[in-house]
Amino acid sequence: MGRFLQIAGLVIGLAGLVLQFCITIPASMEAGRSLLGSIVFLLSFFTILTNIGAVLVYTSLLSPSGYAWLPAFAGPRMRAGVAVSIALVFTIYATVLAQLWQPQGLFLLCDVLLHYVTPVLFVLWWLISGTDGRTRWSDISWWVLYPIAYLIYALARAPFAGEVPYPFLDVAKNGAASVAISALAITGLFLVLCVVAVLADHGVARTRAPKLR
């Protein structure tokens, strides 16, 4: 089942990312951005970056011999960190962002694939095959660097690009206080997911360990 989820997650994740690229870049260029600007725009979304990370984790473990093609993405810390981040993608989109717009056609398909299907597949795969009990509480300090670095990037880019990837990060429209509250709330949610991930990793590992007689 773990191998099936890995292959399914890889195929669906790649398909969703490629399709998103193929429909977003032309639409972005029609809106007035250059090709490079359109690519940067697409890569400015936490969802896209995190799904790329999930694909890289899957890819790193494809070798039947167990050798990691991409060692940096094969370790337990990275696997768990991506699981936490992609769970955040699912949670924020389902509870906040899904109500803000109504995508149609292929955009709707990409939304479903990258915000719902790939997160569920990755977390299930991680629970079945990716957990091994080697995560540590100290890993949380590494995992949280990703959303913090993303937040800094998104806010620093906004004045120059004149846009933000997510409406709750719009300082010009919402004010600095509102954005700060949103950022703190999302960071708090991320930390809760981190705690759940460490507990889940250790709990699942214990169920796999042979019982002493």
C-alpha cells in the first residue's frame, strides 16, 4: 500500500503541477506579466512550493534498491516536515481560501489535485511508509523555518510586485496588524501540526516494533 500511495502521489502531484504551469503561465502573461514574471508569480505560492517538495520526496525514494536519488529529501526529518507543510496547505485552503474564489474548468481540477488530493495522499503515505520514529522535538525548529522564510519572502516581494499570493498577506489592503495576526495564527497552527507529526511518528513506529515476550 505504501508503494502504491508513493507512485499515485508522484503521478498525481506531477500531473497537477504540470497542468497548473500550463494554464497559469499563459493566463498570467495575458494579464501583463512577462514569462519570467509569470514563473516567479507561480512559484510564489506556498501550495506550489510544497507540492514540489512532496514530489521530490517521492522521487528520492523511487530506487528499488533503497538508494536515495535525492538524499536531502529522503531523510525522516524532511519527510515529516513536508507532511506537516502539506497538511497546512490542505487545512488553510479548506477552511479559509476555498471560500474566496470559485475556480472553473482546469483551474478547478488543479485546485482539487494540489489542495486536497496530493496532501491526503502524502500524509497517508507518510503514516504508512514514511514514519520510523526518528523525528525529534528539536526538528520542529527546522520545520518552522520554511513557513517563516516563505512569509518573509512574500511580504518582501509584495511592494515590488504589487501583489501578494494570498489575500490575508495584503498589508496595503488589510493593514499590518491584521497581517501579523493572520501570520501568527497560521504559525500557531503549523506548530500544532508539528507536535501532532512528532507524536504520530513515534506512535506509528511503536506499533511496528516487535513486542517483547
